[in-house]
Amino acid sequence: MYVFIIGLLAGIIISLVLVLVFVRPLIKWVFGYITKLIMTESYEENIWEVVTASRRFHPITNVENSLRAESGKTIERPFGTARKFLNFDGLIFTPAQLATLPTSETIYIDTKIVIGPCAKKPLRLDIPILLGAMGYGVGVSEKVRIAMAKGTAAVGTATNTGKGGFLPEDRKNAKYLIIQYGKAKWSKEPEILKQGDAIEIHIGQGAEASAPYEISPEKLKGKSRGIMGLNPSENAVIPSRHKEINHKDDLKPLVKHLREVTGGVPIGVKICAGNKLEEDMESCINAEVDFISIDGGQAGTHGSAPILEDDFGLPTIYALSRAIQYLEKRKVKDKISLLVGGGFFTPGDCFKALALGANAVYMGTAPLWAMNHTQLLKTMPFEPPTQLTFDSGKLKDKFDEEEGAKSLEKFFLSFVDEMKTAVQSLGKTSITEVNTEDLVAIDELTSHITKIPLAYQHNQKTNNRRF
């Protein structure tokens, strides 16, 4: 044993000597040679031009331009834009201390919300966060859809079918299911629509606007094609608009029809937030919808053209603020529920959106990554995580739906637990009691957009209210 240890130590010492004697000088020579080339060669022959050129545009742009050069077609980027828009960081909550006392830790904090309060059958959820639309087949796999249904059921919130085909296992495992009434031909039968706890008419979304979408048979295979009623060689086509809507006034009869078919569940509309937001919302109000889902420019997607993700759609905080102000102006804020999504990744951002006036927040990208959790190790480092979750993914069969459902459940529980703590710290007992008077803005732009007073100015109105 001692001989082995001595031999091992001797080997280590000899190796270090060899490194010092031979390798170090070699490294020094190579470094010196390369440095001299960089410092002496003319620019047209100098590798350093790669560094100076890359400073002119982001590495993302460089890679995507290479993908364009390879395909000659529109490329599709998963998850959404990488642009940095104004977000909710400019808002801060005012803690309860003496002027307003914090809520005792023994008092129950209510997180329940209602979507479509004027509907015959309002949708009542246990938490104010919903899972965003991720369609089966056109987006995620069957296993992921089942995990979504089970995870949301465990915490008493809703999942959304998205633009894909209706998966019966979705309804079987979900407690609350929002069926998206898409622009494609599939999943519109009355027997399917009647299974929804709410219907969301898809008009547009943040990362795709209202652009048409087409999926080839090579990218859409298996069970999902049958559910969508596609022939083996048929492309899955999602048009730019509904065949029933050729004028803005055509939305009203569609809403009425869906309400009659479903027996009174909330009927809503999902739109991408553009600069004609108020005009779009007016059409929804005239159509007598029960809720409006607004998707901001930071929204995610299965895959969309970078130009749609980066250069279309208002930032979420702009859209939310304008939407709330318009509903209040039209005096329908208490009648029509407002759902908002697009770039929500933290409990704080969700809580601020609720305080500004949203009735619920829907999230997609963050929960999807949370569902993967340590299952990412099944793909990394040689494959992207989407290969595990997307229906076209090579490793989708390796996704564990039970593990994914449990991770999603814990994700939502953790989010809501933090928001409960925030409610207590504001001296309140229900998440629906939180409002704009609990906020201050720390920069002038955020204050101007949201109409929240600046933190460096004493808010006399709030002061009088509390004393």
C-alpha cells in the first residue's frame, strides 16, 4: 500500500516537472505567436476583425442570420423575444407598519378569484395564476399536456388547450379547462366546446400577432394529426383570422353562439396588445364578452418569426395599464374580467399586475421550464430542453408526466405562497383587496404609464385615507 502511494506521488511530481519544463514554454510560445499576429497583420487578414465586427450586432443576430442563410425561409425562434422592454421593476409596494398595521400571521389569506362574474357559470379559481395556452401537437407533447392538467388541478387553477387539437386526457385530468376557440378547423365541435369551463376566442397573441401559421406533415406526426382531422399529406394550417369574422361586428354573433352552445360558461377573447388596443377592446365590449386576455410583447410561443417576436406588440406594462384605464373609462371593469400575460417570471411581477387591476395572470414559459426541472438533465448538454417537451422533440418519450405534474404543482404553490406573504405585508386579507394605492413608482416613465404616484413625492391622498 505504501509503495503504491509513494509511486503515485512520484508520478504526480514527475508530471508537474514535465508541465513546467515543456508545456508551460509551449503555451507561452503559442500565446506570443498569436498575439504577435493580431498586433502586426493588416486588418483584412487579421482574425481580430471577428471581434470588432461582432461588437456591431448581438450574437443572437449573428446566429439567426446564419440560420437564414442556411434555410432561405422564415426561421422560428422558441419562447419569444430577447429584447429588454420596460417591465414592472419601476413599481414598489408600500409596506404596512404603523400607519397601516400588517396582517397577523394567524389570519387566513384568501387567494380565490372569479373570471366572468356576469356569466351564467362564472369560472372560480383558487389562485390568480393560470397556465398559458400551449397547444397539443402544434406545440407540446401529450405527456406534457397531461402533466399540465394534473399540476393545475392540484392547485385549483385552469389550463388552456391553446391552438392544438382537443386531447380527451386533458379534460380527464384537469379540474378547470379553458378551451381555446382557434382559427383552424379542428376542435370546434359542440361536444368538445361543452367540456370547457370557459371558452377563449383566439384573435392574436403577443409573440405571433395574428400571423398565419403552417406545419408540414414532417413536423406534425402521430396521434395529434388524427385528433386534428388531418390527412397524412395535409399541412396543418392556422389562418390569420376566423372564417366567421370578416368585420369587427362579426365577433358578437360568435360570442352569442358559443354562449348558447356551452350553456353559459365565460366567453372571452385573446388579443395581442397593439396601439389600437382600445379599438380592439371596444369590439370585445360590444360583443358582450365575459373576459379579455391581453398578451404583451414579451409573450412566449412554441416558435415564431423573430420579426413578430421582436417588433410587434406593446410591452406588457403598457398594454395592461391602457387596458385597465379603458375598462374603467367604459365603466365595465367590474363586469369584464381582465387576464394578462407576457413576460411574467416572478411572484413580484404577477402581484404588481394584480395590484394594477388585472383579475388574473397567465404564465407559459416559466411554468414549462419549472415542469422540466431536473428532467432537463435528460437532454443537456447535447440537446435543447425543447426536445423533451415539444411534440416534435426527439426525446419527448423520456418526459416523466408525474414528475412534471408535481414540479408544476410546487411551482404554483411557491408563487402563491410568496404572494400571500405580500398580502400580509400590506395589511390585507385577500389578494383581491390589493390595488394601486399599495404601489409607488420609482421612475417617471413608469409613473406616467401606470398613473401610480412617484415615490419621491408624498402621496397626500393615500395619507388621508389611512389616517
